[in-house]
Amino acid sequence: MEDAPDDPGHRTRSRAEQRAAHGDTAYLRDLASRLADQYESAAELVREHERRLAHVVRVLALTPGRDSLAQLLRLLAEKRPPGNGCTPRFIASLLAEHHEATDLATVVFDRPRSDGLDELRACLFHELVLRGVDIASFPQLRSWPVVRPGGHALAWLPDQRRDFEAGARFPSRSVHGSASGMPGGLSAERRVDPPVPRTSPRSSLRDLATTHVHESITAAAQAGDWGDCGAWVFEPDEALAPERVPALLPALPMACLDGLGPTDRFEIAVRPLGDVWRLLFATASMGGFGGSGVHAAYGRLWTWRSLAGLSGAPAGASAEEVQRRARQSTWFHFQAGTEWFHDDVGSSYGLAALSPDRRRLAVLAATDTD
């Protein structure tokens, strides 16, 4: 449809074309400058409305009780508020933190699917699973895996929390702020640091990670928008005993260890699967410096994706297959005093997984320091 002659946009375009025909380019520049200023003013007004809207939605989501839940769901169903502060995954995280599971099951899940809030319910379901809610105790939650959208990405995840997923960290939010933090650095428990000075020659092994495997291994760090991350896969000619991994890792051709001298800091420990899962989960769900991550539901998904890549699960593997391989792998957590890691013990880490058959060593390195 063409603009009406009295439309402001039509008049602006006509005037610009007339002045251009007369060679008045200075006028065109001034007009464009005024329009740019008007655009920025309008854009800032939109951003201000978005901030106000996000705050009000946050207050409503943080207010306990069934009435606030009902009013929030009515708003979301009718208005579909835009902005990062109103995404279903973020709202689901707030609800799981501040509301009783009974109220959430009754008000959020016992609604007609036509309300268009399936994404909120999908995220909230996994938020509750990770927080240890007994799904079987609530009929509305128990039935969700049956009625949820089958093609939804989160449908791949287990409907029950696995033992190694216990103890996950969640942010603490209030009306005016939030607090969160990554798990601490490398503890002294189960340390297997190689002797210093390290004398192992550079390894002849080469990185065999495909694009798909690289994307899978780095899924959690990428989702959390960390500063940098890398992935490598090595396949030795013979089975590799776990005891040999600490000495082999510093000798492997990996960018994260470039420049590591024989006496530079290299610390490594054997870790249980639960510790690895929690580190990856915090990376994805709470995000890097200045970010907020993808929250618990999608944080869980990308954590499992990284576990799949590190443990060598085949493409398209089920959660049960990933779990089996992850449990049977030997896990290492390492840190190094290299330029890539910025020698930062709080915002950088490395993980390595030795496959059950000991013929594959996969590595993830992540740093949140630019």
C-alpha cells in the first residue's frame, strides 16, 4: 500500500526528492541529521519503556502467591511482552526461585495449552526438576512430559534429576538485583599435578575434533557467552592409563597451553562427574562476566550437550547413552598459568575426559577474561 499524500513519511520523501532534483545536498544532509536525532530519541524511549516493563514483570514474578501468578500469566498470554527481561526462560527461573511448587503446579501447569505459554512451562518444568521438586507428587507436573510439545529441544532431557545433577548453583534474585558466582578454583582434593619441572616432550598426537564435536564440547561455554573457549580431541595409538593423563596434557598441541614452560603453573585433579556437571552448568546457566547466561532449563540442556561431546557420545545419542558414557569416563579439571588463561584461577578452567575404552581424550578450555 502506498503512503497517502498527507502522510508525514510521504511528505518527507517527496521533499527530499525535490531538493535533490535541485541539487540542494546540504538540505538533505540536515534533514537526515534531524531524522537520525529523532530516531535515537524514539529508540531511547522504547528502551526506557522496555526497562520499566521488565521491572514491573520482575516484581510481579517475584511476588509470592497464586494471585500474582494468575495475573502474571494473564499478562504474558495477552501481551507477550518483549525484551530480555520478559523471556520465558528468565521468568521461569524467577518463578522457580520465589514460588511454592504447589502453586506453580496448580496455576501454571493446570491451564489450557491454547494460552501460548508452553515455552514458559517447558523451562519451569526443568527449573523445578533441578531444584529437587518431586515431580511425581504433582499430577500437573507428572503429566507435562506427556502433553508437552514433542519437538521441543528441552524434551530431550531426562524428566528426573540425575544424582550427579544435585547441588546445582542458582542465582539469588530480588526486586533490585541479583547475586551469583562460579564454583571456586581447583581445590587440593585428588590433585595429580605432574612433577616440576615437567620433562615430557611435545606430543605427536593431533587434534581430531570435527566441527560438530567442537560445537558440542563448547556448548556450555558458548551458551554462557564466555570470553573464549576451545575444544580438542586426541586418539592415542594404544589405551591411555588415567595415571598418564596429567603428564600428557601439558605436552599436547592446544592453544590454551601455548607457551607453558616446564616450571609454569599447571594444576590438575581427578574429579567426579558431579563436579564437572556443576562447573559446566554454572558456565551455561549463569553466564560469563556481565551476562546472565541462559538460566537453568537451557543451562541444563547445553551442559548435557557438552557432556556428550566430551564423553564421545555419537551424534543423536539419547540422554541415557550420554549419561552412561559420562559415568564411565575419567574426568580431570586443570588450570594453567598461560597467556590464554590469563593466569586467572577464578574465571578460567580446563576439563578433560578420558573415554571408557581409554582410546580418546577430549579437552575443553574456557576463559571469561578477554
